[in-house]
Amino acid sequence: MNTIQIIGLGAGSEDELTVKAFKALNENIPTFARTERHPVVKKLKETIEIECFDNYFEKYETFDEVYEKITDNIIELVNKHGKINYCTAGSPYYGDIVTKKLIDEYKDEINIIIIDGMSFLDKCIKLSGFSDYKSIKILDCLESDEFSFDINSFNIITQVYDFEMASQLKLKLMETYPDDAPILKIDVLEENVKKMSLFMLDQEKKYGFSTYFCILPIEITKNTVYNVTNLCRVVKILRGADGCPWDMKQTHDSIRQHVIEEAYEVVDAIDNDDLDNLVEELGDLLFQVVFHAEIGSEDGYFNFVDVVTNVCEKMYSRHPHVFGSVKADNVDEALESWELSKQKEKNLSTYTDNLKNVPKALSPLSRSYKIQKRAAKVGFDWPDAEGAVLKIKEELFEFIEEYDKNDSEKMEDEFGDLLFALVNLARFVKINPDIALNKTINKFITRFEYIETHSEKDLKQMTLKEMDELWEESKFQ
């Protein structure tokens, strides 16, 4: 079986090479290195013939392609020579994608021997001076996004090769951290440490494979930024033995109404186009989610991780047109894909089951809208809006008929039918009945306020005619 000796060159000078590495490098077999920029490679080339792959980084457009081509070439070379050395910076076990690809794809075909060296990561931690090893997070700049960083941890970011990557990294970090968050730029090979603010991250003159950026954890007492982990801890403290007496007493049932209220306040902020208030109200709604999750955790039934896991699994399963092989070229096809996945997931075996599945806790207007929409999908619907208009007229006459008879019970039935018919028309003309009614309520309050502020009398002293005159006047303000 052919053999590749993968040699870690360490994170410094030739003196830091291991004895095993020296022996392997002096076996007089073909030797290759990922890059010539490592100082040890430059030193070794004085006595050993080493071929490097630096030109691949110029030849190919993406890093994925670079590492794929290097791996393919190494396989060709070992098949040609039988036994070769492949040298990589730091430790082969961390950060070298070629090593990972060789082990993952060829371990059954080729004898792979790892000769380790000090990793860049080990040296970076030493140079940083950071000693709280309980909260260190390692991130690859090529793969991390704005959701990868933990403000409570010491984040070490590797593979910041050039200005473009540094600039992209800064933008990702600024989604989470304040602009002046303290960071360290560490050049492992040069043993240089520079402290700077986040907004200066892409203002450096030099970047390379030995450049690491370290984002310091934010001291909890000085926090200006928090994440959902902080929120979960806050709720746990509030519910704990030394927490808030009110919070400690709550149950799922006792705070049920708060979820509904906070959701409506979110909608209100959207309707008012008040983004600052929207941030606040979304936070309040999230607090309710975490609060219920904490109660569930205390009862032993579920926790916040279960909540997040469940919704992520649902998003994956209900978007086969995104995460699977189903095709959806427009909104209608995407919605159809969602509904089919939902019915399969919830085991809704009949069309009626699908109607019953609409939550009873929704406002009656929204529940009506959803039920009618689902019924329409199987063809139980008017061919056009005209049918819905005629139905409204029919239900209105039936209500008036019962009103004239003063039959309270039948009036209630007919009034419900009338509302249901109005919602049906709203669906045809793409009006959300809840939103429409809320707008009317707000308009009523505004016009009522106009009457009160423009009247010279107390409202109780006014006649209906006087009020109505101001009401009509308010329409033109």
C-alpha cells in the first residue's frame, strides 16, 4: 500500500520541528509542501528538494477548488512514487483541509501517517494571553457567518488570508458586536500581537495564512450586546430560588394571555411602521417563548433547545423545494409544497382534518379566513367575487328578518353567517379582515379624539347631532 507522511511543520522556526519530523524529512523521498511561505520550508529548501503548491492559490478561483486540486495531485504523486511527504503549516490535525480530505476520502486506499507539530492555534492562544480556557470558540473565516460568534466566549478566527476576507469578516462581526469591540490581530509566525477596535479590522496592510483574529468576550456587567443564551440565563435566574416572586409563580396557563398580547403588539408596531418599537416588541415576544421553555424545562417536559430543534426540523421538512429535490418556481408552488409537507407531517388524512387543524385560539376573523382558504383549495368556493357579494346580501337580509322578529338566538346565528360571508369576500379581494378591522378601530379612536378635543363642551353634555357634525369634520383633517 502506498504511503503519505503528513508532516506538521509547527508554528515557528526549524528548532520547533519534532524529532519524528526531522527523520521523515531526511528519508530521501519526494517531499511536497502546501506553501513556501512557512519559514521552516524556506530553511529546509536549503538542503532538501521540496515542491510547493503556492501557484494553485493563484491558478484557481475558489479555495474549495484549490484544495481539491492539491489533493488530487498528491494522490497522483503517491501513486507515482509509492511514498511521499506532504508538509503543512502548524498541525495537520487542525486547519489543513487537504489533510482532512486525504483522511476522509483515501484512508482505505493509502497508508496515511500523521507526524504532528505545534498548531497555530496553540501558539495563538499563548500569544493572546487569554487564560479562561472554559470559553474558547474556534471559527474558520471561510465557513463562519454572523450566527457563528458567541459574545460570551473568546472567539479565535482562522484563515483570514487577505483584505477581502478581512472586510467580509468585519461585516459579519458587526452584525453581532459594537463597532468599537476590542479585538486582537495575531500573526503566529511573526509572534506579533496588535490590539484594535473592530471597525479597524480590514485596515491592516498585511494578512496571510498565519493571521488570526481574536474577539474578546464581553464582560457581562459591561454588556451592550446580548444573545439568546444570556436571555435563557436571565429567565432561569428570575425563576430561581433568589429570583422574582411574580416570575416564580407563573405557569403556562397564567401567562397564556401575555403571548397573545405581545404578538398583537408586534403587529401594532408593524402597522405603525415603528421599527424601534418593533425591536422592543419582538424582544417581548421572544421573552414569552423563553419563559414557556424554562417552565417546560423545570417540569421536565421540554426546554429551549427542544423548541429551536423542533422549528428547525419543521422548516427543513416543510421546504423540500429549498432543502430537498422538490421544485418550486413561484410563490404558489412554494405554498403548495409547504401545505403538502404540513399535511403529511401532521397526518391529516381527510380534508376536514385540515379544517379542524386551524388553531381555535386565533381571532375568529383570522380563523374564518384560514378555514375558507383551505376549503377553497379543494374547490369548495365561489367561481369569483360576485358570488361572495351575493352571499353577503343574502345573509344581511336573513339577519334583518330575524332582527324584525326580535329573535335573539337566531339573530346571533345570522350575524355570525354575515360576518363569515364578509370574511369570504375579503379573501377574494385579498384583504386581511383583522387588519382591516383594526384600521377601522384606530380610525374610530382618532375621530372620536377629534370630537373631544374640538368640542367646547364635555362630551356628556353634547347632543348626538353636535357630535356627528364634528365627526364629519374630522374626516377632512
